[in-house]
Amino acid sequence: MKSMVKTQHEARAKIIKAMAHPSRLFIIEELNKKERCVNELTDMIGADASTVSKHLSILKNAGLVTDEKRGNSIFYSLRVPCIMEFMGCVEDVLSSTAKQHLEVLKCCRK
Amino acid sequence: MKSMVKTQHEARAKIIKAMAHPSRLFIIEELNKKERCVNELTDMIGADASTVSKHLSILKNAGLVTDEKRGNSIFYSLRVPCIMEFMGCVEDVLSSTAKQHLEVLKCCRK
DNA sequence: GCATTGTGTGGCAATATAGCCAAATAGCCA
DNA sequence: TGGCTATTTGGCTATATTGCCACACAATGC
């Protein structure tokens, strides 16, 4: 693989990897609705505050979210909304896989 | 987080995690152009054949690719083309981050 | 000042991932 | 049959990720 192409894929993979965690997907989805502070997200997710903070820093580091300090809290918001469009495709993968599994079942029952 | 929502995010994360690797992104991109057998991909990537085979099995397990045996080779193809549309969004993240970094530089130089 | 609240950081243990080698399996061709 | 190629699997080590705890640190309110 050519080195330039490889670098490009590494950069992309870093972003996608930042999304590749249930809690972080949840955060992305929530931030797509409205901005949230760490505290709110921590309550919703039900994990340790430090854990959520680290998830947010991973998302921020990947360039997916921005933070803004207001008073005592830090509000995070989604920087690139097009990410949410991708979820539809992910759902397609899931449903198409489920459909295929059903077909296999049908086939074997005959 | 409600359990059903959590399960949904876990399912999605599994698919996204399967994409979150440079070599696997490369494979996805190649398979979007045309089907390929393990051997061809191994040559292109330049890793051990067993490594590439494992990457393919991860992609297959996530429902992203299908395989079809023909003769001595196994040909893989992309199952859900909409994945490629997402790459545009990932590039947006990258360029928007780069742009922001430039702004910061400009700002500090003044 | 002091207690409280909201966030981030360092450290740690458990777990997951990556990639190589060696070996097994399957199909092809003499 | 035997040798060859293509692919997968198991085993191993190195590395990365996750999530908790304890602590640090800033802003707020009293």
C-alpha cells in the first residue's frame, strides 16, 4: 500500500475509531439533538464521570465535538452533523444482516 | 441508559468498530471498486495473508462484506455500498479540523 | 475563607486487538 | 498420488482500550 494512501486511511480510521464505542455513539446522538455538559451525559449513561470525560476527550481529539465553558460547566456539541446520516447506513447493515439470517433459517426448515 | 437503547448502540458500535482500522478501510474501498480475493488484497496491503484473512473475517462478521468461493479462491465483495458515502463526511471532519488548526496558527502569529 | 459542584488526569487491572508464525484444510493441476 | 496455491485457524506476544478509583483543580455560593 502506498504510504500516502496509508496515511490517509490512518487518519480516517482514527476518526471512525473514536465513534466505535456504544457510549460514544450515544453521546454523538445526544449532542446531535442539543448541546450537553459532562454532568448531564454522565447521568444519562450511568458510568463514572471520569469515564464519560475520557470518552468526550476522545471525541474532541478526533474533531467530532467541540466544548465551550460556561460558568462551572463545559458544554459539548457535535461539530459535524453529517455523522448522523451515517447511522442510517449502519442500520441498513443490521437489517440486511438480520434479513439474511432469516432467509437461512427459512431455507433450512424446508 | 435504557437497556434497549444500549443494545442498539452496541450493535451499531460493533459495525463501526469493524471499519475502524486502516487496512480494513482500504479493503472496504477496494471492494467498493470491484470484488477481490484474499490474495490480491494481501499483495496490495503488504501484510501477512493470515492478517488480511482475519481482517476480512471481522468485516464479514460485521455484515459489511460477503464472500463467494470460486475455484481455489474466495472472492469478497462489499455488501452495503452506502458505507462509502460516509467517507465524505469523515473527510469533512478532517478538513474542518485542519482548517481550525490553521486559524489557531494565524491567530497566534499576529 | 470554606464547602460544594463540575471536570479532567494519573494510575491501575481487566480485557480486547493486531500481526506474525506455524500448521491445517481445500481445491487445482500434472 | 503428490505438489502447489489459496485461505483459515491456533498460538503467541505486544500493544491499545476500557472503566473504575483517587486525587487535582477551577468556579460557584455561603
